[in-house]
Amino acid sequence: MFAVGPVVVFRWQNREGWPIEYVSPNVATLTGYPLEEIASGRRSYASLIHEADLPRVFEEVTTSSKAGASWFVHQPYRLLRADGRALWIADYTVILRDDRGEITHYFGYIMDITDQVEQMSRLQAQEQVIERIGSPVLQVGRGVLAVPVLGGLHGDRAARMTEDLLSAISRSGARTAILDLTGLLEIDTATVESLLRTSRAIGLLGCRCVLSGISPLVATLIVKLGLEAQSLTTVATLQDALELALRS
């Protein structure tokens, strides 16, 4: 998957140096380096990150891992191509753990956002870029899509997320779509109703919708609104959702 297109996917082992277990072929287009040079580990991903940004990137991985997060979003950082050009990168990372809760792997989804960053001031970039691409549709397994819902979800943004997800389901024939609400910061009745409408629309395409990371407030609003929750598949974390989807 991801042989072409803007999203490059990595799978790293959680060992010293983060050995690369898989990288999508389009990494060559993004970085300018041959696929085998990166896939073999001869050129590490860390060596591509701008030296001024590398300490922060490492700190974000360490902090999120120790906090027990199931996924996190890096603040935009710079990646250096083979030709010396610097690209601004958006990076979404999913943390995989074993039955004991020990981290085994990291899934990283990165994309070039240089054009967006260059159109905004440096002070605005970190907040506005995440808002602009805050709910990407990610392929996390065969027949499995996931959408990390970040920040708020209102009006046009909710409609755009639903449209993008339904289009991705139709194109890929996905069997399971995960809506992860861990990063949902702004929650009200309109948000919950929008999420449930999205869930029903997913079902109409013959795809199962799994909601993960539901907060007590979201659960309370579902009950308060008198909405039918028995038809919803819910799990505690994104890790649980991935395991459920990949078992099916």
C-alpha cells in the first residue's frame, strides 16, 4: 500500500535505533533517496530529520510513549531531501503494544506539507496545519481505515471528514472504519450527533464502524440525547480497535 500518493507509511520496531520493518515505496519520491537505502536501514529516518528539530521529535515520541498514548501527532518538523532541500512534514504515529502493554512497534504516517507551511507565518503553522489536515483517513491494515478526530468537529469540518471517509471506503472496499475520539477536545450535542450520523452512513456502505477513545462526556451525551447506542461498536483505545479489526 502507499506505493504512490502523498502519504508515506513507516513501521518501526521498538528497539534501539528504531529499525525499519516496512516503508512504503513512495518514500523515494518524498526523500530523493532510493527505497532500498532507507528500507535496509543504511540510512536511518532520524538522519533525515533537520538537526534543529530532531531533539523535539525524539522528545515527543518519548513523552507520548511514557504517557500510555495509543497515537500522537508530531508538531510539524523539517526533513532533508537528498538534494538538500528541506520539507515540512506532518507526522501521525500509532503506538502498538503487546498484551503486557509493552510497546512493540510504531506506525508512522508522514506527508509533505511544505506548501501549506510556506503560505502561513511560522507562528501560525503549528496550529493551523493540524486544523487543516486534522482528520486524515489512514489505512492501518488490509481492509481497515482509521480517522483520528483531532480538536473540534463542527460544520464544514465534520462534513468534509465524513465525505473523505465515505469516499475512501468506496474506493478501498474497507470492511472496518475506526473513528478514534481520543483527540476530540471540543464536545457538545451537535458533535455527538454528527459522529453518530457518520457512523450510520458508514454502515450503509456495508462497512463496520468502530468508535474508540470515547470519553465519559461523550457517553453521557449519547444517553442524554436518547440515541440508540446498542448498534454501536465501541472500544476503549485505538489499540483495542486495531486488534478487533485485524482479528475480524
